[in-house]
Amino acid sequence: MKLQLPDKLYYSIGEVAKAFDVNTSLIRYWEQEFPIIKPKKNKKGNRYFTPADIENLKMIYHLVKEKGYTLDGARIALTTNSKISETITIIDRLEFVKAELLKLKNSLND
């Protein structure tokens, strides 16, 4: 999954929800369900996610939305399987290579 987020120290919940194409309520719900997501909050209670939080959300999104895990299953997989982040990195690289190859194929056809 390729996210369209600029390089920043903190992201608002709206930016994160838009990048993952989900509702902000789902991000807040995952924050309650998964202890690895700990966004910073200001005095007003606005959430600001760090790049580390984004990586954790990527793993959760991959397990729940793409692989079809239940929340309990995803929580267990995150605690027992240390290679999930490597798997997601490899998937991102392969999707990038696929996109580049499709661009090359289309340019050759034209």
C-alpha cells in the first residue's frame, strides 16, 4: 500500500484517514484496540500521529483490511510475528516495481 503523505514529523487524524481511505472514526477505534498506536495529543485533544504510528497503522491495515484478519487475530499476529513489517515493506516495493513495469509497457505500446 502506497500512502500519499508528505514527509512531516506529525500528521493529523484527517491526513491519516485520507491516506488510508478510511473514516477518522476507524483510526480512533484502532487506537483503542491496538496498544502500539499512541498518537500525541494536544491540550484540545487533537491527535497527531508520528511516522512510527503510520508504520504501525500500515501493519494493522494490511492485516485487517487486506488479509481479512479479525481484530483479535491482528493483535495476536502483531505480538507473535516479528516479520510483518518486513512483509509490508516487500509488498510496497513489489507494487512500486509493478507500477513502473506497467508504465514501461504502456510507453512501448504507444
